Amino acid sequence: MKVSLLVTVYNVEKNLPITLAGIEEQEYPDIEAVVVDGGSTDGTVELIQDFAARTKGRQGFSVRWVSEPDDGLYDAMNKAFRMSTGDVVAVCNDRLCKPNAVSKMMTALQQGGAACVGVHADLVYVEGERVIREWRMGQGRIAQGWMPGHPTLFLRRAVYEKYGLYDTSYRCAADYEFMVRFLKEPENKLAYVPEILVAMFYGGTSNAGLSNYLLSFKEGYLALRKNGVPHPLWITLRRTLRVLAQFGSRSLIGGDERKDVE
């Protein structure tokens, strides 16, 4: 099965080489990288061009990209999905930690059977080489305040085709609302790889300061209400407590975390 890795960027010259290198080193034999840039002016476009040229002709690896204005992150993610052709789709704006990350995810997905619509793994939030927050997902239910980490989520294309794309009316929580939309259905199962396979750059849309946390809390509550999930306030509070509990690990990548992150 072909895997499409969606990269959405705007003026990210510092982190983009890390993201693209993580994609380029993947061992999985059928990968499509789809890069949507919002019209960057800082050298991002040149990095994308170099990536596309460097990987051109590589067997089992293709690159599609565009640079043009968009209406923000979630609009760009929707655009990237429409450009993609993979059987399995993942948003990949951060760092895949291991060359076999995609292979591990695909093996778990295929072993999950017909009811398995996707797969997720563990992640860490990083600033440089420092781990700010560790997120060991495990398995759970929305009612418990549980939700997989969206940066680790690989989904069958059919999920997007059935449930739709990201709702661009949300500023911080369109990814959460999207996951609620299909995970509220008990027949949709996710496989789980209990390893840290993604390092997420700290300071993203939903974790860049108190105001964004508060907006994320509000939008998370509204996402649950929109989708008819019972007890949305209680679930949102439980989810917040889960997030706060994740700040216990602040080790250095390369120290105790080396076995997981590299």
C-alpha cells in the first residue's frame, strides 16, 4: 500500500530540513511526500525544491509540492490530502524518529484486520534536543479523555472519504474534531505501536502559550458537542488533566530517551 506523508509549511526554514530528512530516510518501499507551502519567503521553497530534486528517480518514492497562499494550517492540510494518492495518509509536519517508523506503522495497521482504520504511536514534544513533554498514548476511549496523538496518526484513505476533511472554522482543534468525528463510532478501531516514533516541534498551533491552550480547551469542548458526544465538559476536563500529567519527563534526547527517539 502506498503511504502519503502530508507536509504543510510556511516560513519554517529552521525545522523543515529535519522533517524532510526524516521522511527521506524511511525504509518503507512506497512513499509519496506531499508538501504544501503557504507562499514562504524565508528559503523554505528552496529547501522543498532541493528535496524534490534530490529524491527524483528514487524507486518507490515520489514528491508532489506546491507553494501558494492558503487560508491557514487546516486549509493547507485539506489541500495536501486532495493532492495525495496514497492508500494510507499521515500528516507529517514534525520528525519521524526512526528509519523504520513508517514500516512499523504499516505492519501494525495490516495486522489489525478489517476493522482497523488506522494506527498511532507514542511521541515526544521537543525544543532542539530537549524533551519538553512525553506522550505515551496507550489505548482508550473518548469518554475517558483519551485521544491518539494526531502527529502519529496513519489513516486509511477511506476514513477521509467517509467522514470528510478538517473543519477550517476551528483555529486550534480541527485535528481533534476530525478524530472525534470518526472515533466516536465504536466500529472504528486503531492499532497501536507502543514506541516513540515522532518528535513534535514544541510551540505548534495548540501548544504555543496559555491563550492557545484556553482556545484549544474551548474548541475541544465544542468539537465534542458538535459530534453529539455525551458529557463534553467532563471529557474535556479529563483530557486536560491527561495533558498536564505528560509534563513529567524532561530528559535530553540522547540521554535516557535515546533508545526511543533515535
